[in-house]
Amino acid sequence: MSMGQIKTHEDFLIESLKDPEEAAAYVSAVLEEEKPEIDLLPLCLGHVAIALGNDGDRALVKDFGASGKSQAVYELAAWLNSLGLRLVVTVKPS
């Protein structure tokens, strides 16, 4: 195997996220983190954008991460959790 053929963990992750069910489970798992790192959600969404999206989606994720919006999403998830609810991502029916 040459150096150009070596795949990273991220390559394998992005390949698996091309399955919408996998992508939904990945985002949901990140949203359920008890003590999430602020950069985790934008990283996760970036992986999903690479797997399923286009350049516009990747730009949106960059803006999302730079603006600190992930903190608001985690606060929403925590608030819902305190009410006995949870924020999840599912695949849209075709």
C-alpha cells in the first residue's frame, strides 16, 4: 500500500457517514454528551457536511462553529433533558 492509499480514521468515519442512518446516530450521540466540548458539535457537523453535503453546507458549518452557536444547541439539549426529553436527529423519510 502506497502512502497515497493510506486512509485515516477520519476518512473511514466520513465514508461511514455517507449512510444517513449513521450520520443521524453520530449527530445524536454528540448532542447527548453530558459534558460536551464546545468544538465537538461543529467538528461532527463538518464530518456530516463532507459526507452528505456540498460546499455550501461546509461553509454553513464553518460559520456555525465560528459564531459559537454550538453552545446554544448544547444548552437547548440540556434544558430538554431536564424536562425528560431529548434532542435527536433522524433521517427524513424519502
